[in-house]
Amino acid sequence: MMTADKARQAKASTSVCMKTQTDLGQTKPISPSSPRGVSFFIAAIDEGGVGSKIENLLEKKQRKNKNKKQHRGWRCIDSCCWVIGYMCTTCWVLLFLYHSLPATLTGFPVPESPGTRLKAEGLTPLHPVVLVPGIVTGGLELWEGRPCAEGLFRKRLWGGGFTEIFKRPLCWLEHLSLHNETGLDPPGIRVRAVPGLVAADYFAPGYFVWAVLIENLAKIGYEGKNMHMAAYDWRLSFQNTEIRDQALTRLKSKIELMYVTNGHKKVVVVPHSMGVIYFLHFMKWVESPPPMGGGGGPSWCAKHIKAIMNIGPAFLGVPKAVSNIFSAEGKDVAYIRAMDPGVLDSEILRLQTLEHVMRASRTWDSIVSLLPKGGDAIWGNLDWSPEDGHSCDLAKKGYLQTSGDNNFNNCDENRVFQEKEPVKYGRIISFGKETSQISSPQLPRHDFKDLLHKDSATNFTSSCGEVWTEYDELSRESIRKITENKAYTAQTLFDLLRFVAPKMMQRAEAHFSHGIADNLEDPKYAHYKYWSNPLETKLPVAPDMEIYSLYGVGIPTERSYVYKMSPSDKCKSIPFRIDGSADGEEGSCLKNGVYFVDGDDSVPVLSAGLMCAKGWRGRTRFNPSGIATYIREYRHKPPASLLEGRGIESGAHVDIMGNVALIEDVLRVSAGATGVHIGGDRIYSDIMRMSERINLQL
């Protein structure tokens, strides 16, 4: 009986499913596999109580098919994010394992730290110490933000785990950007420097900056009452740190307090990188009358400062600041493009990383403070530079050899000046490898200023819609004119930058100057825009003070660049890039479109050492009281194994902060030693020979 009922039920359902839709004007039979057919089929058998179960099964099947379709929709950018995630995870795991290792392992003796050794010798704190961080290394935290930054109040946006970069990258960049016209906070956003020693002890977990030096100072007895980190917002112009945050006033008060509470002992100041010229600005500010200055009077520095130990000093700027403003690039980006030309320009990924970086960094006035100072007289012209004849072979320069001679006379001429055809380092930007090498009479002659003036008079309306960078406001004809001039020196590149980044340069040049003073008695040099340029300001009258220049040597450092036009002319793209295919012969200083000289990987020897070698050496117009200056160079020695971390004898720009010889010098001077006591000058580079080639009025 039940078998007969089931047969009748199946027959009825089949007849229903095959029923034509004559009432809808359709003659095509309804397929049982179609959605319409499924509904008819369920309706027909629902009387038997099975329809709801079948409907549930079909819904589960549809959800399963939907998930499969979503899985098949996996995009290339997802793979890229996973690869980046795996790489970052691997790096952090390795760092964790390294820092989890015991202090000593069998067969791997760990050298005694300078602080421990000097404490055993009887060294104790004498002078209070003030640490001044440089660009990028100081932490920044959020105090007020847009809705996209919900939950980040007083969390680090810079100098920490950097997790927000991956969670909300565009929101992160928006909050790190400053106002494009004022160079201060954008409406509704307040990002401030992290206070205290934690501001710059570590840049990221496991990556030390000041931590090793702080630890060694602590081992001989330093603590919070006699050691201070002068944190400031490194994005701002130096005077704006005072206008917005009163950073200079607070630093003045802190030094005065440390002086009084530590038995009227003068302070030892230890700036790093851009912090060097920031403190140079402070010294002029503190002696100048208000409202522009701090009102300390002309004897304030002589009373409160014992010594300034400048680490990795960018006194005269760095060429890499030029490439950063011009194309948001450096040697690392050029190397990546040389290895895989499409990785940063993929139409699939559409990351436009460099464009976003340029959009944010062009709001940071501090970058302009690092542009080369002194023009062609310091950095060279189309045919000449102080580094003429420089050899990039470290074996020839003797950096890989051990020597007990610490006198600068050990840099003999036969060892260093090897190249027959001198590199034209004065051409900081050249369009094309040939342009960087040919003699100046062969270069095309254009009046670049005239070309730019004519172009600025022509109205140009961008078709790009939203403007990301100032390149979106330039016509293709303007861009072509830039390449026609072919080569730019330290003097002419300012005209170039004023053209491609007019808003940034107009805003920042109200705060910084990059020339050489003809007459320092001219009243115009009382303005704060000149205070961070050692060639346009005087040192304080403090004959008992000492100034040290401590930096690494033996690492190829960016000096000039070979550029080309970008293949893409689309909107929101950077029209120029370093030519990563431009390479020299074996042993040449040209690699991946970048010419290298001696330095610490960021600051060339010329910028780090010239002022202490010549500009301030003895009594000069830049150093009227004859403050003693010392150059202490540290030959770079890479770590021999993973157990050495980033190396205890590194000369790299940041890693040198863990160099045991540098730490010992800082500790000894802080404990009361003078430059004579620690050995005077220690020079391995050609800085003295280069200084003789520079015609600088003293």
C-alpha cells in the first residue's frame, strides 16, 4: 500500500515539474534542477512532510557552493599580504629567539660591557647627560584623531610594533601627516612625541636605538635624576617644536634643573643624526632674546654645557634627503627595482606605496633641514668635488686591516686615490648614466630658471581629480623640461625642488637656510631660519666647552643619483625614478643608479666631519671663542655571528649606538674626561684631505 502511494506521489511531482507555464506565455518545460523547478518540486511533495528537510539540505548546499566561489576569488594582493605576514612573523620570531638566548653559551664568550668594565675601574657619574634623538627614531603617540583611529588614544603610531600599518594603513598615514600649509597639526588630529627615556630606547621590539647606551650609563651609576631624553616631534621644523609644544623652553628648564640638582655640574649633551642640528638650533635660540629666542643670554651655554658629543652628525645635510623629496626613494628602493622591476609598480597590486609615502613625508619640514648645505663650494660642481679620486674598494682604503695607528696621517695618498677618471659627485642628480660621466662642455645648456618661470606662467589644470602629490599639478611638458637640463648640483637642485615641491619648499624654507654666510655680523642672521646651519651661524662664546664628532666609516654611503623617467605617465604616479639598471664596472662606486662614497650608510664623511676638521677647528668666524673640536671615527666591522646581534663594532648610522668604543668615549667624557684624555682625534677617512680641497672662508 505504501509502495503504491509513493509511486503515485512521485508521478504527481514529475507531472508538476514538467508542467508548462502557459499562463505566463512560456512553453519551455520547467527543469527540476532549476531554482523554479526546485520550488515546484518541493511544493508538490511538501504534503508528505519531506519538503522542509529537502529545503534545508539545498540551503546548506548553496552556502557550501558560495564558500567555494569565495575561495576561488582569492586575489594576488591576498597572497602578497600573506607573504609579508610570514616574513614579518619570521623576523620577529628570530629576534625573539635571539633575545631569549642566555647571556653566555659554551664556546661563545660574551665580551664584558663597557659600563661594567669602567665601573670596575672606578668610573662614577659626574656630569648630567642629555640625549637628543634624531629624525624617525623618536616615538609618536596619538592624543586626538579621526573616527578611523578609534581606540588608539595615547597609543604609539610611530616607534613601536607598527601593527596599525597593516590594520589601517591609510588612516595611519593620514594621522602622521601634517598640515600642508602651516606645517603644524591638521584639524582634528594631535600627534605628540612620547616623553621620557622610552621615547627612543627602541625603535621597534628588539631593534635598539639608545637602549644600549642608556644601559651602560646606568651601570656606572646614572639614573633618572642625572639622565634625560630630550624627546620632540621630529616631523616639525625646529622652531615649530617651540611654537606648538614649547620643546625648546622645556629643554632649557630641564638642563638648568639638572645643573642645579647635580652640584652645579655642567651637562654633557649627546645628540644623534638630525638631533645634532636640532641642538645647534637650540644653542642659538637659548641665547637669543625673546620673543624669538629663549632669553638665556650670551653666557648661558658656557655656564651649563660641558661638552657636545655628536653621534652620526648630519651637520651639512645628506644627499638621500634629495632623493626622498624628489622621488621618495633611496638605495634600498633602487635595489628592489633592480632585482624585480615590477614589484613596486604592479598593476595587480595597485599599492602605490611610494606615492603614499611622498604624500605624507612632504608635509614634514624636518626633511628640508637635511638637504645639503653650502652649495657647490662644499659639495662640488659639474666637474669637481671634494671626494675626487675616492675608491670604493674597502681593501684599498685599509678599513679591513687592523692598525694601531690612530693618527689621521695614516690615510696615505697611494692607498685612497686610485680611480683614473674621477666620479662627478657634484652632480647630485643626473638624468642618464652618460650624463653623470661626460665632461660639462658636453652637457646641454638650458636656463632652467627661465624655463620654469615660463611654465609657471602657463595655467595648467590637472586632470587627475584628487591631487596626491604636487606632481599631479605639473604638466607632462614641465616634467620633460626637468630631464632636459640633465644634471643638477647642490646649488641648482634647490631650483629643481622648488619647482616639483613648491608648497613644501615655500613652507620649509621659511624655517631653514642652506647657504654660506658672507658676513655673520649681518643682522639677518639673527633670524631662526639660519640657526641650524653651521655655515650661517656662530658657535656660542664658551671657550671651555668641547665639541665632538663621532661617526662610523667604511660603509658605502649615498652621494649622488642617476635618474630616468618613469615608464608610467598615469595620474597619481611619480614621474621620476632612480635608474636601477645603471651600474659601473667591478669595483666602481656606481651601483643600481646610486654613486657611493665613504660614510656610515646614511651620512657621508664630508657632512659628518668637515665642521670639526675645518669650519670650527681653532678660532674661526664660525667659532669665535676657539671651542676645542675632536673627530673620533669608528671603523665599521660587521657582526661575526648572530650572537653579536647588530655588532659591537658597527659603524652604521644607528647600529653605532651599540659600538663599545663609542660607548666608552661617551662614558669617560660624562665621568669628567676631556678630549685630550680619551686620545684626541682618531681619523681613518680622508676628511682632512677633503677639507683642504674646500675653499671655505674662515
